[in-house]
Amino acid sequence: MNPPLFFQNKHLTLLFFASILFFAFSCQTNSNEEVRKPNIILILADDLGFSDLGSFGGEIQTPNLDWLASQGIRFTQFYNTSRCCPTRASLLTGLYNHQAGIGQMTTDTGQEAYRGHISNSAVTIAEVLKSSGYRTGMVGKWHVSNTVVQETPEKQLAWLNHQEEHPLFSPIEQYPTNRGFEKYFGNIWGVVNFFDPFSLVNGTEPVTEVPDNYYHTDAINDTASVYIRQFAEQDKPFFLYVAHTAPHWPLHALPKDIEKYKDTYKIGWDKIRENRYKKLIELGIIDEANYSLSERWENELSWEDNPDKEFDARAMAVHAAMIDNMDQGIGRIIETLKETGQLENTLIVFLSDNGASSESSMRYGPGFDRPSQTRSGEPIAYPVDKDVMPGPQTTFTSIGQRWSNVSNTPFRYWKMESFEGGVHTPMIAFWPAGISAKKGSISKQIGHVMDFMATFIDAAGAEYPTDFAGNKIKPIAGKSLLPVFQGKEREGHSVLFNEHEGGRSVRTKEWKLVTLDAREPWQLFRIDEDATETKNVAENFPEVVQELDSLWQNWAVQNKVIPKP
């Protein structure tokens, strides 16, 4: 029997088989592309200083994060938005925080830029990646939703003290599981007792009690490992957001971790700061020519004359112990990735939400998000006179201005401020299958937390939507870091802006205009030559001040930063 007419034509026959091969190859390629989509783990520390990590100059033992740095890239000019929830809003949405609805904190003022929660005109990384076939999970601190409070201070304290239970810590539609995360375990609010956290939920259900040996940093890291094992059972990539509360005050740490640092900080502020500065230079994170060591904050008091040496050395030891413990848990996450065969094709990024905090939590006292007693009824001390040592859950303490200045070596200021000590973050990127830049390399290219959305979309082959869940979505403001991962120069941000509680800044490649408060005059620094902001040259370059001020004003109007509530 003769073959069909189609096969009698040699050209048609070749074309037919070629098309079959092309189709088969295309299917194989698409299948491989699906396999090549990386897992993504975003790890965020809370109030970690620029030089706290070992790989960024610190004396704190962070071998697991140091290993990620040695196998990946360290970014030395990476920016946040100077405070917890604004940074989280920007990081999660790829927008400036005002664009995302959190221009300040979590109170809804009714103004578009100050709604106190991630607005419906923004999408989260989890929503975008979930739409692209990713499993999504989150553990830890949410802090990008409006806070529900009780009708009287007495009822609020009873709630904080676990004497009363109420079902919601914020409007349910603002919970992580309603913003793209399939799984969630963590604290909805910002401040927690590390041994018995307030606002702890699993999914949307309040966690009404925890084991006697509970420690929140361990719970965050170990739950992350559980999620990884669950995700690894399916042939799908996953996105996991690990949002730590460490080392945010209160200074709560496990005795075994504190013990490692009981003598470390007895040499005082100046010596630790000098040691960090030298190590930063040795590591190549900074250079001495452009990063002079700024003057220590309130250096009129020497360590030798400090009447609170015992408390202050202990406070910094607990701060170090909190970071050490976080690193230990990150090591367990890395080990879980190895055991499940996921490590090679997992993009891990680590950073801090802002600089170390200068706050004196002792002066705040109980109220709003701070308990007055433990669940069992033990009173919690807020030792303004530094007469109760930090560490256990019966104290609410913090490291204060001088130690936060040390944590942010070599910069000035701290959390909340638009100066470098507030907005400059250590950042590590690790991805064996996707980073072709030299292992352990250091990038001085400027980046911002809003760049993660674009980076993850780029890595995952996802699409940023113009509309989502019936809402028109604001255009993405961040830019992908993938070219940097590939060892290339990227077209970054020609200018970056910041504003928080009146503090504000505008930064170009060469200049930075900054002020602590809108009522104070601008200060101008040649940031490419004076990275630690030590020489205010505003009087010498009034035309630059005027030009950058105009840029900031235009940005502020366009993004509804002003008028402020």
C-alpha cells in the first residue's frame, strides 16, 4: 500500500519530522525551564547594625551567614527605609514605602501614603510568585497591617500579659495568608517577648500558649525548616520569607548564648568600634580613603568613667547572643536545604530592615505593645537606672545610643534616621546555580530593598501585574539585581529618596542631601568621597542643595509623602 500523499513529498516529510523534533525540544526546554526556576528565601533581621555580622566586620560569631557571604556576594551600598514596617512594605512590594501605604507606622490616617497597611494598589512578592506557580510561606514578623487595640489601657495590658485572649491582632484581610502566603507562623505586631510572644498566630489562628522552653528566634528558623521540607515534597519552586524579630529589643537571649559574650564587651565602646573599623577595611567592605571613622556618639564619656559598665557590657553581650542564635538557626535552614537537595538552586538573600536601634525601651514602660508582667504573673522590669541585668523575659531593655553607634560602625546615627547609620544595610546574596560573579565577591553597586521584587520576578520568569484582584497596581519602582549576580554593571537608580517622621534624604551617585528633621536645614555630603557623612559642604554648594531639594520636593508630592498627617 502506498504511503499517504503527505509522506510522498520529501520536503513535506522533512518538515513534518523537523516540526516534531522542534515541538519535542520545546517541551523539554519548557520542562527544564520549570525545573530551573529557583527557590527563593528572603531572610530579614530586625535592627541589626551594619557591622554586627562577622563578614561585615563584627566580632559576633555568625559562621553560617559568613559562609553564605563567602559563596555569594556582599553588597556594601544597599539601602533600606530606616524603620521596621516602612522597610518591610517597600521590600515586599517593590515600591517606595509611601507608595505601598506605609509612610510611617501602622496607624491608618486615611491618607493614601499613610494607611498603615499594604494598600490594595500594591502587590506582594508572594502574590506575584504564587501566580507564577510558586509555593509561598512566611515565618516571623509581619508588621505591615493596622493594629487592633482594646478599648481601655487596662484591657490592652491584660491582652499583652496573656490574661485575656482576643481573636484578631489586625483586620483579617491584612494577614499574610490574605496577601499571597499559603502558610504563615509568626507575630503580626512588631515588639515581642521572645520567650512568650504577643500577637503570635498560625495561619489566622491565635497561638494561645507556647511550651516552657519556647524561644522565638528558634521557632522562626525551625518552622522555616519544616516549611522547606513540606515544599520540597512537591515539584514546584517555593518562596519563603523569614522575618526575624532579632535583635530588636527587648534584649532577650538564651543563657548558653549570652555566656559566649560575657566578657567580650568589657573593653568598651571605643575599642570594639576601632576593631570593627579595622576589620571592615581588611575585608574590603570599606576603604579608609572614602570611609573615615565618624566621631563616636557622645564621646565625652569614656568607658573607664562609665558608671554603668556592668549593665552596658551585658546589654551588648545579649544583643550579640541574639544575633548568634539567629545565625545558628539559619545554619539549620541551610542544612535542611542540603538534605532536601534544594540548596544548589535556591536564591538566599539576607539583610537588615534598618540600622541598630538607639531607643531606650526602658523609658517606654508597659503599654500598647509592651507587657507589664509575664503570663505567670511575674512583674517585668523596665530598668531606667540600669539596675536589672538584661537577658531574661522579666526585663525589657535595649542597647541604647552608644552601642547602636558601635553596631553601625563606621556610620553616624541609627534606626529611624535618613543618615547612613539608619538606612545602610548589610546585604548578602547566595545562589550557586544562578550567581556567576566570583564567589565571595563584594559589590559596591547601589541597591535598595524595593529591588527584590524585580529581582525575584526576573529570576523566576514571572510577570509584574498591572491589575490584581480587581485593583489597578502601581508600576514597580525597583530594579533587578540579576545583572550584578552575573558580574555585570547594571543600570541602577540614578537617585534614591527617603522620608521618615520628618527625617529625609535624597542620594545620587555623588551627593547626598539629608536632614534629621524637616524643620532643620539640609546637610550636604559628597557621598562618593565622604561615605560616613562627616563633612557638611552645604554652604559651599548652594546650587547642588537647591537642585537636590527640588528633586526631593517633586518626589514627595508625586508620592503623596507631603502633606504629612
